[in-house]
Amino acid sequence: MGHFSYKAVGRSGEHITGSVEAADRRSAVAGLSEKGHFVTELREEVQAAASGGGLTKALEVPRFLRFGSGRISSKEILAMTSQLSTALRAGLPLLNALEIIRDQQHKTSVRAVLDGLAGSVSGGQSLSEAMSVHEDIFSPLYISMIRVGETGGILDETTAQLAMILSRDEKVKTSMKNALAYPIFVLVLALVCAVIIITWILPRVLSVISESADIFPLPTRVLLGLSGFFRGYWWLVILGIGAGGYYFGKWVRGEGRLKWDTFKLRAPILGSVLRSIAVGRFARTLGALTKGGVTILEALGVVRDTLGNELLALKIDDVTEKVKTGTSLAGPLGSSGDFPPLLVQIVSIGEQTGRLDELLLNAADTFDGEADAAIARFMAIFPAVLILLVALVIGFIIAAALMPIVQMGLGSGML
């Protein structure tokens, strides 16, 4: 008997964690399913802790393969999923499809994962069980949809839907990176130029005018003070920036995540982009899960972790609690105030006609189009705003440097 720890979603949509004893992973999943638990993660604790080469340990990707050149990127997961969908749609058995895809890979880490999946499937495990070992590679949504495909015998369709979802996420990620690349480059270049001017150029120019800083205007004295601080305590500046970035990241990942996500969602321009992306992802993911036969409560439990925003995730939790009491999905979504009226109307019509999955998947294309338009607006406005701010900073530095020269010229002219 093995000892398994698990995470699951109950019949009422609540998240459950615990442990269970079973002969193997399949028996553990079957036993939990009989209790009404929808398993999202399952680990055999004995194998994970054993020093010998147990099955779980054998399937784990070595740590050094997960970073740097060995790290598996989202693009590689997308390519793997698309290849698997194509192979299954062509009628290939799952094991043969995994082996063919594995043999086509040139990257060691990808081959290792596929080899582990193929070995696990050939040993009698389901694909979703094998993927749950690699929770740092395959998301809960990914594993849940694979499990839906296996249960309903529609793995080829669910992998195609997964490839569509991942492709959309990759497109959004690429668009956001492209939108931020130019502004970040300009910002970094401007900061470097400002530091060079304040630290080295400005003091030399002003020293020619006067040895005493008391006769300079206030803006010039401020810049000279910054110059002296940077030259004398440059190490403290670097240390402060590094420590500030570290603790800010720690705060965002911990107790400050809700506040930060709320700020991002309420921010001008950026908030509309993030909201449009989250709504499109919600519609496509919920539609794909319900089409595969997953109940609304179970689907909401999976969807809430895919929105990428803690505030929206908490809103979904509130919606789930109301749906448990027998309320329709559309009502709580509308009362939350964070989902567009069009989505609420589509959900309402879908519930009345019994075509919720179909309507959500069709609406996802509309919401994705709105997200693309919001990203385009962001790309047009944000760089201009950032360049304007940079211009103001550089303009202040130039003005502060020229003011003493102008004053000196006016003073000599009066004489």
C-alpha cells in the first residue's frame, strides 16, 4: 500500500487537501472519485521521499534541467500540445504519439519529460496522473482538461482546445512583451544618461562657474546634492535598489498580492488590458471545461486559478459560493461588478438554452478581439506617456544646469 497526498475539488466546489492509502495511483484516484472528489494533484509521499529510484523520483526532471537553457518554456509546452493533438486526431495511440513526439525533440529537458510520460503511460498510469508529477510544468488547468479528455474518451478534442488556449495565452504574452520592450529600453537608457549627467558632467560644468554651491538656484543645489550622494554612496544606492526590488517581489507574491492585483486592475489603460485578457480566458476555459463534461462548480474551481489576478479569483470564489445554494451563474457574475454585461448576458442565455459551453467558446473570440484592441491602445499610449515623463526629468536636469549660466550672464550684463 502506498501513501498519497492529494489536492481535489469537492462536489460543492470547495478545495480539499489530504492523504489517502491505496495500492496504486489509479486506485487512489478511483477511491477519491467515489467520495465525490475531483483530484487536481496526487503525489505518492513514500516514493517522493525514498532515496532509491522509485517511479515518482524517476519521472522527476532534474533541477538543473529546469533552469537556463534546460528550462521548459511555455512555447515548448504549446508545441508539445499541438503535436500531441495532431497525432491523436490522426488516430495514433497515446503511447505511440508520446514516443514519436519525444523522438522529434532536440532539447534534453523536453525529451526527459516526454520520456517520463511515455514510461508512465506504458506502465499503466493515465496521462493526467503522469503529468501531475510535473506540477511545475503542467498547470492545474492543463491536467484537469487532460483528465476530462481521458474520462470522456475525447482526448484528441481536449488537447486541441488546450492548444488553442495556450496559443492564445502565448499571443497575449508576446504582445505584452513587445508593448513593454521599447518603453523599458527608453527608460533604462534615460536613467543611465541621467546618472552620468548628474554624477560626472554636471559637477565639472558648475565648478567652472563657481566653487561655492550657495550662490546656485535651488534646483541646481538639489542636483549637486544628488551628485555628491551618488558619488559617495553609490554602493548604498545599488544595495537599496536590490533590496527594494527583492522585498517588493516578496510582498507581491505574499500578503500584498491582493492589493497589487487590485491596483493593476484599477489602473488606467493597464486595468482595461488585464481585465479584457482575464475575461477572454475565463470564457474560453469555462467553455472548454463544461464542453468536456465538467460540472460548473468543478470548472469554476479550476478557472479561478487561471485568471492571473487574485481579486478576480476571489470574485469567482464568491460566485461559486452563491452557485452552491442553487443560484444561476449569471446572477452572481453580474452582481460582482468585475465582469462585462455582455459576458453576463451570454452566460444567462447559455444557462437557459443549455448551450453554455458553445456560447462561451464563441464569445471567447469576441473577448479576445477586445483584448487585442486594448493591448493595441496600451502599446500606443503607454510608450508616449513614459517618454513624456523621461523628457520632463531630462528637461529638469538641463534647466537646473543652465540656470546658473543664465544668471551669470544676466549679472554681467547688468554690470
